[in-house]
Amino acid sequence: MRKIILTLMFWLTLSLSASANLQQQIDEAEPGATIEVTGEHSGNFLITKPLTLIGKDATLRATGMKPALTIDNTQDVIIDNFKVIANQRGIVVKDVDNARIVNIAASDMLIGIQLHRSKNIELAYNSIEGTDAHYAKKGNGLALFQSEDLHVHHNQITKVQDGIYIEEIQGIHVHDNTVTNSRYGTHFMYSDAGLVENNTYERNVTGLMVMMVDGFTARYNTSRYHNEMNGSGVLFYDVKNATLAHNTISENRLGLVLQKCDTVRIEDNEFLVNQTALEATRVDDVSLVMNNTFIGNILTARSDKEGVTLYANYYDDYNGIDADGDRYGDTPYTAYSSFGQWMVRQPAYQYFVASPSVELLTVLDQQTPVAQHMLVDDKPQMIKNEAHMMGINYAQALLGGLLLMSTLIVWRKGSKR
Amino acid sequence: MKKYLLAAFAIVILAGCGDKNYEPRALNEETDVCQICQMTVVHQDFAGQIIEKNGDYEVFDDIGCLVEKLERDQQSEKDVGAAYIKDANTGEWINVFEATYLYDKEFWTPMNYGVLVFEDVTEAEAYRSKSGYGKLMNFEDLQGFKWGIHQ
């Protein structure tokens, strides 16, 4: 028994001494110094001066409910290459000007990195993995509040509530991040001048959620596989002066949802194989859905009675012709579907999508005058995105060829007998 | 006499056709999705619902989403059949427009908006005394309220 107690005391003392050493090193370092950290350090470390911490196979383990590392009221801080373990929050940054937090690996915690009232902050190449609990019981991967000029890129985030939560931020560039299996991939609230590009969102409830925002651009992102009963690729709620361009939105229950939006431009995006590509509610008539590609969607668009302006998009289910050769159909494309409109009111109706009665209803819609003023594109494109139209999946082609050859061989052998 | 009987019958029938009964319905967390944030209504203790005058039910996972929906559609009490939210104390459906609200960023709600709902001021005061913090509000105070996590 005495041996066990002595061993425990030895490890406890060693651990305390290691953490004391790191905090002591931080406290004793000259402002602007660089500290190389190795091994595991337990405690709740605090930086209040310009400093660079470089990890070499290093781990910061939080004790209790406090963060493993807090950077408070300072400037010019770099934290690079640490594994962080914490019960609640991994790293907290408060009132800091100019910091880089990169190459952090955090897992099984509530919030990976939390930022308050700071400016000129770079969060990059971090890897954050939450738990398998319900979204409501989890925190955000990166939680960013009341800050300005942020650069968030190349982070890998999974199994959290919101991958990147952004509230009251002025000026943020979010790019090349991947967020999967979370509630919202990136969630904007009351944040202006946001630029979101080249990110990948997969298997979340909603890939990109933008709420109460004025001035926003999202481009070249991919949002796909959000096909739970409440899933959507991109959702804009109360958004003004925004552009969504060159994104690929595929295999979602709802591709793009627009609610209460003013002056938004949805252009040059690809909507592929979504259950419903576009849903619009309370969208002003200045907003425009233009030059997009709609391929393989069960329902192209649905809306409230105010509709949304569709112009010069490509629709794979357009049946018109281009007799004058101007690359646009000679008759308008009607996206209106009675059933789609009903689904706006009763989302549970989605379970009847593609049933024979719904298909019949949709055909009838095309031939009735009810639809003539709503969800109509007067200038549908005839040819668009040849890469999709003409593309060959070589693996599938090879497999098909092999199957065909096998069938022929079996057939020939059978016929010889 | 026949005339009076016919008139009485007509009055009864017409009265029956008149008032709609906007009762809250039970929620199903497997199929009910919040109109605004698209989350399923897993935490029913915080759920809300609006019954439109045409009888449509709309479901919300958080009072913030319900208020946003009213703002989105520019609706006031007279424009909807009824609007209900769960009482944070009793779990009963209560009238959104007459409820008392208690806000603090520390209060947990499904969208982390931090606004709890109570049937009356007494209930809300009691909760505030117990928790030690919270700002009392009424429905009018929620107009223009900045929903967010507010860290």
C-alpha cells in the first residue's frame, strides 16, 4: 500500500513540476521570446505578453474545467504544433491583437478554440474532433466572438456543434476548411464582410448557415451529403447584400434555402442531385438566381407566393428547343410544382417525393396557368457545363466492360455445350 | 314556431363554423423540424409552435427561432391563430404573447440564445432568485433582440 501511495505521489509531483516549469518559463520569458516545448504539461497556462510557443511532440492538458491555455490582453503571440486535451475549452484568446494559432490537435472537448474581442488573428491547420453526443450537448470547433480581421483556413473539424461559429465579427476570411458530421459547418451570426471560399462541408445538418448578415460572399465551396430529414447544403436567413457563386451543392435534402433575403445573387453554382435544389421564402424581387446549373434534382425550386427570380439557368429537365440558335430555350422553363409549394408548408410531405401521384401532379402543373407567374425562367440555357454532360467515369466504364466480357464468356461457354 | 326552430338551428351551425380552435399539438422529435434553424425538436422543453389562421402548424426548437419567424413574416398576435411556447418551469404550453422572459447568456437553450420562458412574472422572479441572475423581459422586449450565443 505504501509503495502505491509513494508511486502516486511521485507521478503527481512530476506532473506538477512539469506544469510549473512551463508556466514559469512563460512568466520568466522576455516579451517576444520563443519557447520550445516538449512532452506533456498539465495545468491551465496563461500568456499575457508577446510570445511564441513551439511544440515539439508536446501536449497541453487542462486541469479542471478551465482552458488548457489562455492568451489574455496582449499582442503578437504564436502557438504552433500542440496537442491539446481539455474538459471544456482547449484554447481561449481574449483581447489579443495579432496572433497565430496553428497546427493544434484537439479532441473530445467542448470547444476547441474560443476567441473574444481580438483582431488580426490567424487560425489555421488545426484539427478538432468532438464527441459522438447529440449536437445540443456539444460545443463549437472554433467559436469566434466580437472580433475583427480574422483569417481561418485549412482547419479540419468533425463531430462538434458548429464547426466554425462566427458572431459579431467584422471582416473574416474562411477558406479551405473541412467540416463534417456536425450541426452547421460554418455558422455566421450578425457578422459583416465575410468571405467564405474553397471549404468542404459534408454530412452536417446544414453545411453553411448564414444568419442576420449584411455583406457576405461564399464561393467555390462544396456542400454535400446533407440528406437527413432536416439537412440542407446552404441556408441564408435574414441576409442582405450577399453573393453565392461557383459553389457545388450536391446530394442534399435541400440544396439552398433562402429566407428573408434582400439583394442576394446566386450565380454560377452547380445544384446536383438534391431532393429540392432551391427553397425561397420572403426573398425580395431584386435578388437573382442566375446562370446556375440544375442537374439531377428531384425538385428544382419551391417558394412562398412571392417566388424568386430565376434567370438564364440551365435545367436538365427543360423540354424546350432552341430554334434560333442563341443557346437559350425559346419557351420559358417553369420550376413551379404544387407539391413543392405544399412541402414549404408541410416539410413532412417530403416523404412522398417522386411518388406516382406527385409525378402526375407535377406534369399537370406544367399545363395549368397557375404557374405562369411563379418560379419561371424566361431564358433557360440550353447547353451548360459540358464537363458534367460529357464526363466519363472511367472506373465505372471499366467495371461495366468487364461485366459485359464475363457475360459474353459465360454465354458462349453455355451455348457450346 | 318552425321559423324560430330553423333560425336557432342556423345560429348553432354558423356558430360552429365560426371560431377556430387553435390548440397546440404534440410534437414528434423524429419528424418536427424548426422552421428557421432546421434543427429537429429534440429538446421539447424549449419548443414552440405557431398555428396559422389557415390551420397550419409551424414548429420551433427555441423561442429565438419563433420570434424570428414572426419578424420574418411581419406577423403580430392578431395575424396568427395562436403561438405557444413551453414554460421553463412546468413544461406546459403557454401563450407566447403573454409570457414573461428571462435572459442571461449562461442559460442553456437549444440554440444557446439564453432566453427562458415563464407563464408569469412571479415564476420568472422565483427562477431568477434561485439562479442568481437573469434579465426580465416581456414579449415586446424581444422585438429586435439580438439572438446569438453572446459570450
